[in-house]
Amino acid sequence: MNNKSRPVNLDIQTIRFPIAAIASILHRVSGVITFFALAVLLSLLSKSLHSADGFAVVMGWLDSLPVKLVMWIILSVLAYHIVFGIRHVVMDFGYWEELQSGSASARGGFIVVAVIAVLMGILVW
Ligand code: HEM
């Protein structure tokens, strides 16, 4: 057989992931980010509990725009991981496993996370 006549598609721009695949990849990414974020949050907690001065320093940091931005990202990523983690658990019970329901639940999950991200923004600012 002539291998050269095999159809190949190396044009990455024409490859589209289904929404459920994107949700799944992002869920793993959000888990890894949450893991590292935990170290940041725990070290901030440790410093703030160490002394009154440490508490004041951490509160000062939390007032700055870059730190607020990082906090908002961490909280939104955590929200993503929890919302899509719950979706995963529901799928483990045998629901939302078909193409249509899986896509719909992924789309719904993105909407829920977007709403939570806005609420987290209000909480942080
Ligand atoms: C400190 C908190 C957490 C960290 C650091 C974390 C981290 C991770 C990571 C890295 C993965 C990916 C594992 C892999 O794909 O091989 C994962 C998967 C998962 N997480 Fe979390 N997670 C946390 C909290 C939660 C919470 C609160 C839920 C609640 C629903 C949750 C639900 C799940 C589920 C269901 C999976 C499996 C997804 C799959 O089978 O592909 N996680 N987590």
C-alpha cells in the first residue's frame, strides 16, 4: 500500500476540539493551578497569623492591584475546578455521558463559572 496517498491533516487551525474536551483539559489545568495556588494561600495565611505586623503586611499586599488580580484568578480557577469536578462526579453516576447532554452540561458549567468569577471579582474588589 502506498503510504503517501494516506489522508493527513497537519493544519492545526482546522482541528476543533468539542466543548466537552476543552472543559476536560481545562479541568486538569485548573487542578494543577489550584495545587500551586494552595502553597501561595497557605504561606499568606501563615504570615498573617504569625504576628500583628505580619497580618498588617499581608493586608497591605491584598490591597494592591496585582495581588487582587492573582487572588481573583485563583478563586475563579478554584470555582472552575469545583464546578467541573461536580460535573465529573455526576458523570461518574452515569448522567450527561451522551454527546448532546455532555456538551450541554459543559456549556452550562462555563456559564456557572462565569457568574461565580464575576461574584469573586466583586468579593475581591
Ligand atoms: C486543593 C484542592 C484541589 C486540588 C489541588 C485538586 C487537583 C486536581 C488535579 C491536579 C486533578 C487532575 C488529575 C488528573 O487529571 O490526572 C484533579 C482531578 C479531579 N478533581 Fe480536583 N483538586 C482539588 C479539589 C477538588 C474539589 C473540591 C473537587 C470537587 C468536586 C475536585 C474534583 C476533582 C475530580 C472529580 C477530578 C477527576 C477528573 C477526571 O477524572 O478527569 N477536586 N484535581
